[in-house]
Amino acid sequence: MSSFRRRSYEILESARDDDAASRWCDLFLVSLITLNVIAVILESVPELYTAHGESFRVFETFSVIVFTIEYLFRVWVSVEQTGIVHHHPVTGRLRYMLTPMALLDLIVILPYFLALLGGFDLRFLRVLRLLRVFRLTRYSSALRLLKDVVNVEAANIGAALFILMMMVVLSASLVYLAEFEVQPDKFGSIPASLWWAIITMTSIGYGDAVPVTATGKVLGSIIGIISVGMVALPTGILASGFNQALHHRRQAYGELIDAILEDGKITEADHERLREARDHMGLSDREAASILNSARHQLRKMPVNCPHCGEAITPAQSLARNASVKKSD
């Protein structure tokens, strides 16, 4: 049973490129999630739902059965994970069930069972099923990177959004004071003016609410100019976070290669370590090969004898010397 559980964990969680069963399992689940999102969108078309409602229901039942089995299997094999406190057969699984991804797995199957109980808005439950698209973060290194960047930059993004919201409220208040007497139907209150402020600051400009007084036009011009940089601030933070995260991952991969090359060779076990690190960090094959080739090239360029005392230098000493030079730079 233990070997079967371990194998199930490898198929569901390890995502190894050289494991055909794992690749096919991931491909099947990604395809099923994608088809579920498409089905939810198509169900919102009354004509399609009326004509193919039974087919949609059959597909939903099949999907929920698959997702339920997958969820139960993930809970069962969670004790096989390394580096986390999920090893206890009871409390470990309970801890896993409270992790964000496990909760998401549970939430996406709940609408089906809630619908069976009755008394719930089926349209709301159908839209709730769209949360299944977020399960794709498990299979996409790019989405995992985005999640990591958001977690790291959460404070900075929060500060930028807070300032942006303050600007929106201030802009709505000022245009309200300038326009409420002339256009009470569009700027009759600060909450009503918030719509204009948001549309103006995001440079959308639907044109359904436009200042007509001289003061309102001046305010609109100033707000439009200032908001160009303010709205782009969270995007700039995310872009900077992406660059830093990619740099740190490449640096960590390079440090792992330096540690492996201490004896001057790469064994089969070392190749496995590098492959696992590459997959975990979300590096492409080209990036990983470039970093490895660069490390090998630097190792070949290292002198085999000390230029000062003439003593032999081992690969480990050469790499340590090279690492110290990099840090000093």
C-alpha cells in the first residue's frame, strides 16, 4: 500500500517530465479544467443551455466525479510530501486540507453538491464553478511565479493600491463639488462621482459622464495626467518583482550547479537534482542549459595551479574562489 501511495503521489504531485503517467495525468486534468471553464461560459447562453442542457449536466457530473476522486487521492497521498508537516496520518492530512490549493480543490466541487441539496441560486453556483480555472496554477510554472511575486510584493502592491484608492476618492469629491449643481443626475453625490473618477483615472473614458464647468474640466485634465503614472504603479511593481524573482531563481540554480561541480563532475544523481530544481524553479531547458554551460566554461578557465604559490587548486577551491569574486563584484 505504501508503494502504491508513493507512486500515486509521484503521478499527482511530482510532475516529472520523464514520467509518462504523470504527464498524461496532468494533461488530462488540465484539459478537463479547461473544458469545464468553457462549459460554464457556454451554459450562460440560454439557447445553448436549452438545447444541450442534458449534455452539460452529464459532463458536469463526470467532471465532479473525477475532481472528487482527485481531491481524495491528493489528501490521501499528502503524507508523502517532504519538507512539510503533513506526515502524521490524521493531523498531517488535516493540515493539508487547510492549505490554499486543497481548499480551492474542495470549493470547485462544492457547487455540484450544494445544487443537489436545493435552495441555492443555480446561476450563482454555475459562475462559482469558474474558480476551477485557478487550479491551473498547479500545472503552470508561470502562474506559480506570478503567485510568488504577488506574495513577496503584497505590501508594496497594497500600498500602491491604497494611494490609488485615495486618489479616486479625492478626485470624485473634487468633481462633485465642481459639477453637482450643474449635473445633479450624474454628479449628484460623491458615490455617483466615483464612477467618473475610476473611468477617468483608468483612461477608459466612456463619455457617459463629462464635466461641463470650467473648474470641472481643469480638474479632469489634472486628474487624467496624474493618474497615468498612478494607475501604472502596481504594474511597475509586478514587473520589477518578476525580474527580481527570475534573477533569484537563476542565481539559486547557478549556486546549486557550483555545489555539484565541486568534485569536477556531474553524476546521474546530480542530473536528477538539477532536473528537479529546474522544474521547481520554473526554468526553461534553454535557461538551465545556459547556466550549466556557463558554469562549466568558468570551471575550464580556472587555473589548475595557484598563480602565486604554484600549488594545485581543486575544482572546489576554484569554484569557491569564483563565487567570492562574484559576491565582491
